[in-house]
Amino acid sequence: MRFRNAVRLLVENYHNAYKILLYKIVTLVISAGLYAAFLAHGIFVISSSEAFSNVLNAFKALFDGFLASAPLGGLIDNVHASMAGLLQFLGTMSVEIVFALLGCLLVYLVQRFTDAICYFTIGAVLTDRMDTYATTPFWQTFVRVFAKSTRYAALYAVVSFVFDALTIAACYFFFFYLSSFSNIFVSLGLSITLIAVCQSIKLTVTSSWMPAMTSDGYSLSGAIKCLDKAGRKQRNKVFSTYLVMVYVIVILNVVSAVCTFGSALILSVPTSYLLLICTQYVNYYIVKGKKYFVTYEEIEKDVSRGDSSNYFNYVLENGEGANLEENAPVEESEKEDFVDDQKEV
């Protein structure tokens, strides 16, 4: 149900994908300019240096010798010597390199921050759609939720950076230490699996933050701990849903890149982000047992918060059976009839 309703919400609200696309094009152009500002001078100095020219010449000689079936021992030694010279030259630019890397890191964090503001705005638009089937203008919502979105975006950018850094480090370890270049497909397969699992964990951890703030009015600190006992029990379901979604998104973008020579990425990338946001909200509404519009004709509600077979256990554990007489026995047949009625609803 989660996967199906997320896809249906995506289709019903697909016009928001174009807003994500326009927003990301603007932020990408600005970010690319800032990256170039930090890197251009260093790249020019390095590429025009004698040490860099020696490296290019050494690799060219090695390639020509390989084609001519000439002895490669001396050519390989020449490559090693030229690389050592380049590293020595880079050592003289350590201050410039550190400054450029710190600048690029800052631009990356700001880019993630601004992207998260966009996702939060789309989430607020989606909340209005799911709650009342209202169509809210993007920029009007952007201004209305800006204060909340900046607080969310600041935390999300940091969390994303930590997860991304750990994912890259783990992939490096798997690729270069636990596998070998002799079996490149196994190495790539392990790396893709690790990326999918790490991203699914990140999405599971942060899944309730944005919907709790836009739908139920929680503060950021309240959204982080908004899930009750019944909600926390469903984390495995939430994780499995995200794992499926991550693989679907990988397949969608790889097929778009390969089959259309990258042309369809202009649609598949914003579609991927919108699909994840729809999944985030469907998971939250199911966990919280909230009604929501899937289409104009269909309203979804799961009164047992995602697990109808355990509805009575949930009611008794959370004290929501106050309307029942104290210590009044409930016949097993009555429980089964009630659960059947809720399934029909």
C-alpha cells in the first residue's frame, strides 16, 4: 500500500516535479559558479606547471609504448617519477588547496541547505493536497514556511553530509580493500548495495521530521521525537519501503541516462526527488493513522496506524480505550468483527 499510494500521489502531483527542476537548475548554476571561483585559479596553476606536463608526457609515452609492444619497465618508472614530482609541487600549494577544498565544502553544505528548503516547501504543498485536496502555489508556500524550512534544512544538510561522507568512506573500503579490480562487477555491486542501504537508513531516520512539521505543526525538536511506540515499531516497514524506492530510482535514472544519452535525466532526477517526498508523507500518514487524499475520489485511512491486525493491542497499549467499560471483557468474536469492519472501511 505504501509503494502504491506513493506512486499514485506522484502522478496526481507531478506538476511539482517541474518546480523542483526549475529550482535545482537555478541553484546548480549558482553553485557551479561558486565551485569554479574556488577551483579555477588552482586548476590553472597546476595545469600550466612543468610537473603536470611531465605527468602527461609520461603517460603518453607509456600508452605509445604499450601500443608498440615496447619494454614498459623504464616507462613505468618514468610515470612514478613524474607523479612524485607532481605531488612535490602540490605540496608547495597546500594552503591554496586546503582553502579551495574548504570553500567547496561550504558551497556543498549551502547547496544541500537550499535544496532542503525546496523539499520542505514541496512537502508543505503536498500536505495541503493530502489534507484538503487544496492546490497551494509554490512560492506562496515558500514564503509562508520559510522560517520552519530553514531550521529543518540546517539540520538535514548536516545529517546528509555525515551520511554521505560515511557512505563514501565505506564504499572506498569495500572497493579497494575487500574487493579487487580483478572482479570489477563484484566491487561495483557491493558499492551500489552499500549506497542503497546507507541512503535508506538516512531516509528512515529523517522520515518523520518534515511531515511532522508541515502536517502536525511540530517544532524541529518535537518532530525528531514525535513517533510513539506504535510508530517506532514500524521502522522496519519504513526502511524496506525506502530500500525498494532507492533501487527503483537508481534503475530509473540509469535507464534514462543510457537509453536517451542523458536527455531524460532532466525529468527523471526531479521525479526521483518528488517520489521520495511522496513516500515520506505516505509513511508518516500511515504510521500516524491520518486520513489523506490519494486522488479526488479516494481517501485513505488506516485506523490501526499501519497494522490493522493489531488494532486492539494498539488501543489498549496507548490508553485509547477509555470509552470501554473498565475491565469489561471483550469477546474474541467481537474483536474479529471489528477488525473486519475496519478493513472494509
